[in-house]
Amino acid sequence: MARNLLEGGFELRAFDVDPAALARIAGEGATAAGSPAEAASAADCVITMLPNGEHVEAALLGEGGIADAMRRDALYVDMSTIAPAITDRLARLMAERGIGMVDAPVGRQVQHAIEDKLLIMAGGSEAAVARAMPVFEKLGDTIVHCGPAGSGSRMRVVNNFMSITLNVTTAEALSLAEASGLDPELARKVMLGTAAGQGHMGTTYPGKVLKGDLSPGFMIDLAHKDLGLALDLAMSLGVAAPTGQAAREAYAQAREQGGGQQDWTAIYAMARAQRRR
């Protein structure tokens, strides 16, 4: 990402706790700084991208930190994936100092970062996000303004929740396929032709529950039954399927609440109703 900023014509001053990483980017044209404060001083835009919230807080507010060194007319952008509560606190602290902040975590993979094709989830005022756009456009090809400060952080957490849990379900499904004597690659190709591989966000949800239509295309009763068949098969083959078991419990609860004849996407409507209680 730093390389893409350099190639995009930005003057870059960088700091990293890893001397080798700092030496690499300095060798490509960045100016190496000796501390976060030195990197931030006199900058128009300061970006942090660090593993955890405590790292961001230390870099921003610790000894030799960014906040004390930044110009008051500069923009602070945190691209880390951290707890939204920490993002909210940092945004308030920076606002008290008169410094605008955008939280802008990223989606997609390392190769997308190399190719400046990240998806950037930005949270902040319209003016602050607009000001950050020239930077974002050198890092990604999809920039989404998610709302006020903290919204980007929240969107990233929600996105990761889905992709990370789906990873486990995917592993369980392929393991079950293989244990059943099926070629995992063939199973993958078959599932790419259904909602299993295409995802509910782009298939079932837009046409049903997100439109308020719960008339059955595929009933919860049938989903419950079919998932039971899969879990019985998994048990007979000694395949662990904990996410499948958790999902069947959700369908069982939906049936108990009288939703068995509704579309299987009604699980979302029921989750929303439970949230309001």
C-alpha cells in the first residue's frame, strides 16, 4: 500500500517498528522516520494500519505519538481493523484536538493490496472522506462511505464476521463431501452453481426477506429437514460439523416460533425480532 502511494505521486514519510520493513519502503523512495511523531509532523494526511487497537492507541497517543505532532489542519486516517469502541474513542479525542478523522479499514486479500484494488470501508464526515479520496483512489478500486466516524470500523467487523464464519462452514462442507467419497473440486464446482457457493447476499436475500417477502421459495421446514440429513451423514462418517449443528438449532427455533412454512431467509427477520426484545 505504501508503494502504491509512492507510485501515485505522494511524498511519503514512514515509520514501522520493524526496521527491515522500514528499510524496504525507504529503498523505494519513502523517507524513513524515527518515530510515529516524526512521521506525522508536517504531513497533510497521516495513516495508521496496525494489528490491534492497543497498537493504534500507542502510536497515536503514546510517548512520541502522532496526535501531538500532527498539524491541526491535517487529516488522520486509521485503516486498521479494531474494535469500534476504540475507533469511537479515538475519533472523539482527535475531534477535541480539532483534527478530522476517517476510519477506513479494508477488505479483500493481500494481492488486491499489491494491485491497488482494495475495497475501502470509510467512516467519517462527507468532507473528511472527500478529502481522503485522492489517497484512497491509489489504494483501492472500490471506496464505500459507510456513514459517520466509526461506521467503517463497524462494517469491517460485520464483514469479517460473515467471511470468517463462512470459512468454517465451507471447510465442514468440503470435509463432508470428501468423507462421502466425492471429489472436493467437483463439490466446489457444483456448489458454485447454487446459493451454497454464490452466497445468500447475491441470491436469496434480495428477492425475498430484504423485500419483505417471506412466502416460501424454500421453506424453513425443508431447510431444517435437509440440514438434519447432512448432520446424520456427517455423524455416520465421523465428520465434525459444529457450525451445521448451530445452524440447525436456529432453524429449530424458527419452527418453534411458527415460521416453518416461511421462506428460509425468514431466519433474518426472526433475528431482527429477537434483537428488539
